[in-house]
Amino acid sequence: MKVIICGAGQVGWQIARHLSGEKNEVTVVDNNPDLVRRATDTLDVQGIAGFASYPDVLERAGARDADMIIAATYSDEVNMVTCQVAHSVFSIRRKIARLRSQSYLNAIYSDLYRRDHMPIDVVISPEREVAEAAMRRLFSPAAFDTELFFDGKAQLMGLRLEEDCPVLNTPLRQLSDLFSTLRVVVLAIRREGRLFAPEAGDQLFEGDEAYIFAPIEDIPRSLEVFGKSQKKQERLVIVGGGNIGLAVAQAMEKRGTRTRTKVIERDRGRAERAADALERTIVLYGDGLDASLLNEAGISRADAVLAVTDDDKTNMLAAVRAKAAGCPFAITLVNDPTLLPLMEPLGIDAFINPRATTVSSILRHIRHGKVRSVYSIGDAEAEVIEAEVMSTSSIAGSAVRDIDFPEGVLVGAVKKGDEIRKPTGGLRIEAGDVIVLFAMADDVARVEQLLQVSIDFF
């Protein structure tokens, strides 16, 4: 497949990394020659320096015979015009655009938008994606990472194992024997910074970060097994009243829960807009690092703080100050991946990486065939893939034990009709089943070959 990626920033670079690693023909376009050079020096891609919306630039990028274009520059207008030119001039079949402006998004998701006027097949909104990720974190306080699969019927959770975890030093094989009726699978472990797919004889140790997968109804019991508990979030303080903070506050109001939310915003204009848009949420104008303002917001009585300003360091410091004041659970928005190792030493419970969230969202739409969902773990180190098994797949009709999965691949669950089954060696995979797989980045291409979804992307 031939793909043009417009924008060589963090998101564009990661998408290029994924697609080029799967042997697709990728061309990266950016008006910053240094970013183009970084992509061509580190990835197996071609690079063009120039404005992505210019027809002559797209011509040089090979738009005449491209299968897909992904417009992920920092400018909404450039992304929209790029898709229009790709459609009108070059007839590129698949067009994906990243849009941030709420005004554009409101128009696109309403009757004002007609696809023949602005031919974008898929719109990716980082703010909406991040707001949804924040909601998932808030309602899964025991986890530092979480994602839903099987249309919300199963959940992936990242759990940090503490010294009171009941199953420390227990081989995973024995864990299955002890809790045979519990449909939970440990898909991955991060230990001393290294992520890997565990084997049956591997043990869990204090300090490990374990990624577990289970049906929703088995999550409460699974959390108990791993020494975690669920606590209702009834009081929430949001530091940052921009698009993300506002979206989370509005979502809280729409849920109709008893959660009492307060928003702190240091920009007067944003604070006023948030106050106008919210009905039951208190908006405080001021600095989220101000201890007296945090006290006014009731941070010591809050169940959680969500720091989502546009500055990573502000978010981290606000979370640390909130924890010091007695707030038990802190979530921060962190764009810079080099800051992530500081989360645990600072006592920050969970983080949201907008880049990883956006990359996962884009991957979800470019993996075609029978792939239903893709979630990127860590710094694009691995993926969790949900896909329907086709009749032509090499794994159809085979028992799990007989499938030649790569070493870095594990099965999380198999959905047969409405029933979610825990994978066992004797479980037979049939055409029409939906399967969730964990795969290290280097093994994704092999997984797609097994599923026979890498042949045709649309």
C-alpha cells in the first residue's frame, strides 16, 4: 500500500514508523526540512519538504498512485485543504484528517457538513480522543492505562503491582489454576522499563506494570486478585479549562452521575467560555498551582484531580501539589514521552499521552480487512488488536495451541457470538470469531498475515 503522511511531527512520525515497519511504501511531507530529514534518517520512508496542501508538492510525493493520505499537520486548514486537493486533483481513495478546532468539529458532526463538499473519510480529533481517554481513566482509578474492546464488553487495564498484591511471585500458569473461572489474562509486563509478553512460567514481582485483559463483569474480581480496589469518583477537580478539560466536564454533566466537578483555568477568556458552557460545574479563575486556589476547590476532599493544561510541567506539578494536599488519585496529560519515567517517583497515578491516543485512533481507521480496533501501548512498543477471523485466515479451524504465533504475541480473549471465552490451548478458533491479540511492534506484520488483513486495507 502506498501512503502519504502529511506532517512529520510526533503523530506523523509514529504513523510513518508503524506503516513503514509493515512494509508499506510511505512518503512523509512537511514544510520543515529538519523534520523530514529526521523521518528519512530514522525510518524506511521517502521525504518531501514543502507545504502539504500544494498540488505540486503532493505530485512529487506520488499522489497520482497513492492509496491513502493522512493529513496530520498542526494546521486544521492545511489538513482540510490537503484532503480536498487529494480528492479533487488526484482521486486518492482514502483520506484521513486530524482536526482540533471545536468549530470545525461541530460543523462536521452536524448536518452542516456534507462529504462531497469536504471529502474527508475519517476525522480524528485529538481533544475528543484525549477527553474520552480521561473519562476511562477516571472511572478506572486502579489502572494507569485502560482501553475497551468488544464494543465495551471487555477491558484492557495497566496495573502497577504493589507489595500487597496477593499474587506476587506466582507463576502465571498457577494463577490460571487458582482462578480457573476468572477470564483474566496477563497480556504484557513492563519490568525495569522493558515491555514483554510473558510466558506461562513467568512470575509477577513488586514494581511490575502488568497489562491485564478481562470481560467487564470479571474486572472487579480481577482487580481484587491483583490487590486493587475500585472507588467511586464523587468529587473531581480539573486543572485546565481548555477543550479537553471542558469536554470532560461536559461529559460528567451528561452522565448524570453524582460527581461534583470543579474546573480551574488561569486564562480569563477560557474560564468565561467554560462557565458559559457548563451548567452544574463550578469554574474557578486562577492558577492551578496556587495552593490557596486548590484549597478553595476542595482538593483535600476531592477523589481525583485531572491536570490537562497545555503545559506538561504545569500538569505534573499540579498533580504533585494536589496529592500533597490529600487528593488520593491524580491523572496528568503528558505530551513529552521522556517525562513518563517521572510519573511513579512523583506519585502520579495515571497519565494520558495525547500522541499515543491519537496514533491508536488513526491506526484503528487504517487497519482494514476485519480489524475492528487497535490500541498502541507505550511509545508504540506494542499493539492490542481486535479482529474478526475470516474464513480464509490460516488460524481459522485451528486450536490455539496449534497456531504458530510469534513469541511476542498472546491471545487475550475470543468472542464467539455473544460469549467471551478465555483462551486455552484446546480452544478452537473458527471463522466469524472475534479475537483480541497482544503483539510486540516487530510482530504486528506477522499477526496481520495470520489474520489475512494486511492484503487489502480498504
